[in-house]
Amino acid sequence: MHSALLLALAVSPTARLINGLFDDTFEGVHKLAWFDWAMLIPYFTILGILSVYGIHRYATIRTYFKFRKRAVQSPAHRFAELPPVTVQLPIYNERYVVERLIEEAVKVEYPKGLLQIQVLDDSTDDTAPFAEALVERYRALGYPIEYLHRTKRDGFKAGALQEGLKSATGEFVAIFDADFCPPPDFLYRTVHFFSDPEIGVVQTRWSYLNRDYSFLTEVEAMLLDGHFILEHGARSRSGYFFNFNGTAGILRKSMIVDAGGWQHDTLTEDTDLSYRAQLKGWRFIYLPGLECPSELPVEMHGFQVQQSRWAKGLTQVACKLLPAVFRSELPWRMKLEAFLHLTPNISYPLMIVVSALMLPVMIVRFYMGPFQMLYLDLPLIVASFWSISLFYVVAHRELYPQTWKRGILLLPMLIALGVGLTIINTRAVFEALFGIKTAFARTPKYAVGVRPVNLEVKKYRRRSGWLPYAEIAVGFYYVAMIVFAIQTYNYFATPFLLLFVLGYWWAGFGTLYQGQQSWRRWLKQRKLELAGPA
């Protein structure tokens, strides 16, 4: 994702200007040509691979605008009689948000005789009795809601959805995760698309209740907007495969069954089902005009856990289903798009390799000729760094045409946030490639809006282990590169290197600070409990 930044680090007009001064002094260095090539060949090979994904970002932007007029606004036909619908609410230890979720779900407008709301609870804490009591309260008020609790969390979310499907009375199934607030008119605006028997899924766009909570949530929203505006927009309009996002969508029950049901051999059961269904010929609809508010992670480690789960799951789906995609009779363009859609997270381990090569490559390239920028660096920078910047700014401008320039100001933070995902997502990709199974890691949710909350008193915070220390150490590695760049008059590189330091230290120190604050609050509370009443 950030290959162009690394390229820029090693490129300095100042350094090239002084190359001639050192030609004689360091003539012996060039005798080690084998070392130069050993560094430069893998370095530029990896950057070339990463640039393919950069070029794909340009292609996505082009496709988005080329097929802009195909954006779906309303169904071509409508049901003469409304079909029965089941709304599934899968939850797991969601004490802080389950009440909001159920309150919003029962507000969904639809004839009660045709509606079924299932609370699919896998909780192992006090969420279970609390959620059950909420369901009983609304049932007493006449709402068509029921509570299903599993004592074994087999299959995680996919298992809960599959279990709920056994007793689902609806022809169509709408799904909302615990951190979402379904709009009241959601069903009326989506169900009529299924009057076309080929439609299997209608996906809506996520919006964010706490977008302005902090710099972190604002940048997270900008990252997700790139996916929901440009990627989903381009793929859905051009006829490429795209994925149901696991929530804020509605699915045809018969399509789920036809595609093989919810399977839990990947951590992204939604993308897995999406590809299996589309390979069978089912069509998906994307409605960017229908927003479903949700809650963004407010802690750095919570955000990292969410992203690593998605990275691992997407890579698992690639390993599982790309062979079937390539064997299919799909046009080669659709196969290529599917490959690029399912494999972008391979960039994270490649970035680790590039990071390790960065310092020796900077040393080698200090003595190279003046035409390298023209022949190597400039094309790769255009393919990578510029594509990242353009991609997210364009998405931001599509959503916020009046204030889109703020997106430009957020770009350094967005790039730094992406850097902070490198280590944890590299681990996730290797786990997927080597078949290492891990549990479905929930994202902590606290029912926050734009106003701060005291997270130290909240449960469900995950321990970060060794991760922040590794991130801090890598940050120091980039500090060493900054020192080298300054000593060799490579001042052009320092702003880019600083972004890497910011990204790794934001992730590492931010996680440690939040953990330390939580520990202090726990100790204080424990002392009060031991002291007893005054």
C-alpha cells in the first residue's frame, strides 16, 4: 500500500548532485556489484508488484466514473404483496451496544405479521441475561422478536447465522451487527429489489455515528469511504464481483442455501458466501444512497484487531476460492479483478521485506547515476503514492463536495495509520497462508458518539501482547534511517521517513498508553474494594 513512500525515501536530488564529489573516494564500493544487485533486484521487484495494486487503484477510479450513470437508485419492479422478512442481530458480549441495537431494530417499518427479528446471542457474560430481558420486554409490547442463545460458539458469527437460518421464517434475511443502527425505512427501500429473481443480495453503505470522535475515527472513516464509495461503486456498476459486508445488507434465503450456506472456515464468512453465490450466477445490488449508521473503533488496538481479522479472512477466501474463479468461464477481466480484490493484503509482508532492505538500499543508491529517478522512481511513485492520495481524496470529494479539501489535510495521518497496520496484518496474512486457525476476534464497541467516554471503566479491551513493542522498535529503525538521510544530505527523504515513524509510534505508544491507563484505573478500583466502606 505504501510502496511509493519507500521509493521516495531513497530518492534525493541533493544526494544525486553530490554524487560526482564521491566518485573517486568510493570507487572501491562499486567493486561490490553483487551486493548492489542483491539489494536492488528484490527491492524493485517487490515495489513493482506493489505498484500493480497502485495501478489498479487508478483503474478503479476510472471505472467508477465511466459507469457512474449505472448507479442503482430504485428497483425496476415492486412486489404486489410484501414478502416475509427475517432480521438477524448476531451479538457476542455486546453489553454496551445491545440495547441500542434492539431499540433501533424494533423501529424498522414493516408489517408485523411479515416480520421476524432474531437476536442471535453467543454471549458468555452478563450480556446474555440483559439481552434476553430486553427481548422479553419488547415481545410483551407486541413486537415480533425472539431470543436464541447458543452455549457453544461453534463457527463464531457464521455458525450463529446458520443456526438462526434454521428457524428463520422470512424469504429474505437482513443482518445488522451489534454496532449498527438500521434505518427505519431499510426494508421498504431494499426488499423490492428482490422482485427480480436473479438478485441475491442488496448491500447498503456504512456511515459512522462517531466519525468526528477523534483523529483516529476520522481517518478510519476516510479509509472505509474509499472502499464503499469507489471500490463498491466501481465493481457493482461494471458487473464485477463485489462482496456483501456482513452487515447492513439483506440476502435472499434461497441464495444462501444454494451457495452452500454460511461456512466458517474463513474469518470473512460474508466475502466467502458472496463469491460462492456469484460464481453460481446470483447478482448483487449496491445502494450507496442508503446509509446505515455504525460505530467505528475508538482505540488503536481495537482498530488493528478489526483490520487484521479482515486481512486474514480475505486472504483465506483467496486461497479457498480463487482456484474456482480461475476455472470458471468468467471473462479474464472479471478473474483479474477478483484476484486483485482478494489479494491486496499480500502487500503487508512485502512491505516488511522492503523495510528491511530500505537502509542498505539507501546506501547503495547514494552512489548511483542521475537517471534513476526518470527510469525507475518516477513511474513507481506515480503508480503508488499518487494513486493512494488520489484514491482517498476522490472518495472524500464524492461524499463531501463542499469540504473535500480536508481530505488532503488528513492524507498524512491516513498514510501513517496504514503504516501502523503493517506488522499485525503481516501476521494475519501468514496465518492465512499457512492455515493457522484463530478465533473470531470481536471488535470492542462502547456505544460512543461524538462525545468522549471513559474507556478505562469499560470491559472487552484486548491485550496487545508483543505487538506495540515491535511497532516501537521498527519506529526506531526508521529514526536511524532519518539520521543517515540527514548525514548524507538526503533531506528530501526525511518527511516520508517521519511518516513511518509517526505510523509505528502512533500504533505502539498509543496502544501502550491506553493499556497503562486501563491498568491504573483497575488498580485504583481494586484498592477501593479492598479498603471497604469508609
